[in-house]
Amino acid sequence: QVLLAESGGGLVQAGGSLRLVCAASGLTFSNYVMGWFRQAPGKEREFVGAISRFGKSTNIADSVKGRFTISRDNAEDTVYLQMKNLKPEDTAVYYCAAQSGGSMYFTAQRQYETWGQGTQVTVSS
């Protein structure tokens, strides 16, 4: 059974930083492109970024480019979302997702096969 488990969310003041962690199990991790999405209250889930299978390349959404970075450790089956200079509009539930045989340029939810349960990030002003 493929499982993704996010952690690291919480409450942070504007301008602060958080690092989200997504631990994967039940899959050959390096076969999967990993993505991060977020969903704010009353809004659709949106693509945040993705990382290639071996971590050499990333695709970051324009809305967070320059503030968020994605990395992965295939030895630990883990992907990270480092968030800096957080803003109140970054408040959302953040999800990691996995896709096999695809591309980090896939930004649609339907292109990702497996999802974590999400972790809440709240940025206060």
C-alpha cells in the first residue's frame, strides 16, 4: 500500500519559515515525480511545485517562486517543501502527491496518483 504522510505544518508569523516533510512508503520512491499542492479555505487545490525523480530539477509555481523550494532524499523516501518569507495568503492545507511515469511539469491534480492527508499551514499577519 502506497502511503504519503506530511508533517511540519503549524502556525507561523508573516515573514517566517517552515519546512514541510512528506514521508513515502510502499513504493519505489525514485520512480515517482513528487509534487506539492495546497488548498486554502473556499478555494480550489492549486499546484505549488514538483521535483523530478532524482531531484535534479524542480518546477515551482510563479505564486511562490523565490520563496519556496523543493528537495528530496531518495535514500530516505522523503520530499521536502521549504517555505520562506511566508505570507498570510500562503495559509492553506498543504498536500504532497506522487506520480509515476510523468513529468514535473504536470500541474493538474488528476495527473497525480497518490496523495497524503495534508498538513495545515497558518500564517498570521
